[in-house]
Amino acid sequence: MSSKLNRRYPALIAPVLFAIAGFCWEALAEPKRSIKPENESSGTADMQLSGEELWTMNCQRCHNIRPPTMYSNAQWDVIVHHMRVRANITGQEQRAIVEFLKSSK
Amino acid sequence: MKKIFHHFIAHLMPVLVFFVLCGSVDAQDPDGGYVSRKEYEELKQQMLALKKELESIKKEKTVAAQPAASPVPPAAGPSKQIAEPIPSLEDLALGTTKFHIAGYAESTFEAQNRSISSFEASFNPIFLWELTPKLLFESQIELSLGEGGTDVELEFAQMTYLLNDYITLGVGEFLAPSNVFVERFQALWINKLPDRPLAVYDGILPEKIVGAEIRGGFPLGPLRANYAFYVSNGPKLITDDPSAAGMLDWDNFADNNDDKAVGGRVGLFLPVAGLEAGYGFETAKPGDQGTPFAHVRSWLHSVDLNFTRDCDFLKGRIDLHAQYAWTRVDHAVFDPTGALGFGPLSFSNKRDGGYAQIAYRPTKVDVDFLKNFEAIFRWDHLNHAPGGPGAIDEERWTIGLDYWVGPSTALKLAYEWDNPHGQPNTNAFLAQAVMGF
């Protein structure tokens, strides 16, 4: 059993190193990310992220993002409400995401 | 002669009538039957205006006559339809409440060593009903094929109320917040491999519970925190089954005592975008009321790390999820008199297990076809209580390859090296088609 495990450790280590490399690279490149001024848009929320950034950040954390045109405005209202509860996002973020989705069609 | 006279009169009458009419027209038209150039131009303009208006009416009438484009009942006249804007179908159909069906369907093929290969399928609709912008009812039903026909299971049915931007209240049956995998990643269009990890699913952690919860998120300086705390019926301690004594039965929907479980999870989004760390817990008294096990307490702890990031350096998206959990139940002696045939039995009632999964999808390469592939690698394991009855320890290594037909539709292939401790392997090949909607 232990010999089997020993053979598989490199298989485990390789993807972890792969992820760490990408993680470090992106962490060092972090300052390049644009942070919008607080009063730039009514669609901004906590941490001054735009509705689009919040949509990408919060949705992609768990699953692939779906295009804004996939659902009607009324459907997005219900879906984002559901996801606010599930993903524990704030009300401000919910409104910014819905506003972005409706304006992107 | 008389006949000739009548014939003459018959021809003369129209001529007389013609002259009479001509005289009458002359009497009504003082200009002698001619119009001036100015009058002609005015009449021409009027005629063109009328013609334009007629065409406009005809066009509006044609649009209004199409049933799909006009959900309103026919108006009294064409002019009224032109004056009033036509409401959209969405505005008229939905009223003040909003309803949506989400969920997923899947079909899986599994060929496992020492088992008969088989297909299976399930349909998992989620009903979302927003009564007001603050009040939501959500429920998921799992319809799957079992040996006796179709199995129906209520996955969750919860009412939630948004108290303010940072607090949400919920009651009903809901997915256990202390188990982040179940809350966020268990849906098969989200879970990247065809099957779910050991320990956190069908393992040592709760999945769905009945009770009340408070949850939300809030900014914390440069960070963002999220939380969920709940009170529920809690698990039931199994005491009379020789193969499962000491284990916790999480499907304890009809409570077995007055004690209620308390649990929750706190998550923190770290300064590096896409990185979240969390801690979940639950404590309860799972023993049957009025028995020697009534005062036995159980604890669970769970830590998780989640990282998702588009990475230019790797020309794609990295997705990393890891969760590890520990459960402990206070010391107890099962079947103390030996009446059940397996006691007295006492052991250190501790279990642990978890998984780590990494996935890579080349979303930034130039070849469109390659962008739809995703490679996954997972390690998961489960340790049962040493010296206790029940299932044996298990460890698995899984590689998988997904092809994403759409954002929530995928074809998955996976091979799993499965090593139950001290047993022949139960390696498996899995294939799955899943569609989220």
C-alpha cells in the first residue's frame, strides 16, 4: 500500500506545483488589476468592484458563468436572489450584478 | 305610330336628364367647373397626407393582428392601438411574483471492478419562487431511477427573507452550511468529476438539515467575510446496528430528542482575488432521548480552501478546492449487556476524511476547440473509527477529462483508482453527460 502511495505522490505533487506556479504569478501581477473609484458608477459595490467584476468573481468561484442573454430580466432577478442566499453575497453586490446583467443584453 | 312616339321619348329622356344635371352642376360651381392651381396643390397635399395616414393605420393593424406580438386584447379601434404603447409579454405574464425553474439532469455510466457495470440517470429540478424582492422560496427535488422504479427525494425546501444587505434569515430544509462542498459544489453540472468525493458526500458530514439559519456576507476592511449559522434537529447516534454502531445518521429528519444541533461556517475572502478559506462546525447530542446515550455529544470540524483564477501565465483557468473534516463522538459503550449480539463494544469514535481537487481549463489558448476541455485531478480519502464497526478506510485517486458543450453542459470521462484498506481494488471507469439549466 505504501509503495503504491509513494508512486502516486509525484502525480499529486505535479498539479499542485502547477497551481502554485500560476497562483504566485497572478499574485505578483495583482497590482495590475484595475480598481475603480468609489463614486465612478452607481453599479459599484463593496471593495469598489463593478457589477461585471462582481459577477465574474462570485459566479466563477463555483461554476462556469452563463451569458447575460441566457435569461430574461425577470429570471435574472430570481436567479441572483437565489445565488445571493447561497453564496452569501451582500445586497449591494446583488444589485450591482443584476444591474450589469440587465444592461449587458 | 304610337310605338314610334314611345321610342322617341325613350331616347329623349336621357338627353333631357343630362342637360338638367349639367345645369344643376353649373348652378353649384360658380367658377364654371374649373379649379385653380392653388386649390389643386392643396387637394394634392391633402390626398398625400391621407394616403400616408392610411398606410400607417394599415401597418399598425397588421402588427396588432399578429398573436405572438400582441398579448393585449383587441382594442376598440385602430386609432386606440396606435395611441397606447403595447406592454411586453414579460410584463403581462409575470405579475408581481417571479418564478424560475433551474437545476440539472444527468446520465452516468459506471464500470467498477467487482461490480456490475450500469447506466443511471436523474433529474434534479430546482424551483425558485420570488414572492417579493425580499422573500424567496426555493426547493430541489431529485428524481432518480432505483430498483423499484423512480425514487423521489426532497433535497431542500426553504423560505428565506432578506433582512438587510448583510443578513438573511431562512427556515425549512436546507443544505448544511457547515459542509461547503454540499452547499456549493455537489450539483453535477458544477462538480467537475462524475462522482463526488469521499467523506464530504455520503460520508461523515451532514448534507441536508431541517431547522433555521441566519447567513450573509459583509466587507471587512480590504477583505470580505461570509457566514452561516443554524439550529437544526441534528444527527442521530446509531446504537443498535452491529455494522454501524457509533456512526451518526444525518438523515434524522424526525428528531429523536429535544436537543438541537448548532453549527455553521465562516468564510473569508483573502486579499488575493479568487482565494477563500473557511471553517465549518457542528455540535449536537445525537443520542435517543431517555436512553444512556442521551448525554453523548458529537462534534464536527471542517476546513476548506477554494481558489479559482484566470491565469495569463498558464493560458487558462486554475480551479482548486480542498476540504478536510473531523468528527468525534463522546465515549459510549454499545450493546453493554450483549443482548444485541455484538457488545459490549467501546472504541475511540473518531473519523476523518476529505479531498483535494485541482482542475485546469485552457481558456486563453488560441485554438477554440481546446478551450472547451478541462483536466481534473482529485485525491480523496476516508478514515473510519479504529476498532469500530462499519465500513473500511478508503482512498481514491481520480483523473478526469471534461468537454464543455456549453457553460453548464458537459461530457465527462474519469478513471478512479480506489483502494479500500485490506481489500482488492475497486477501480472504476465513469462517463457522464450532464446539463444544467
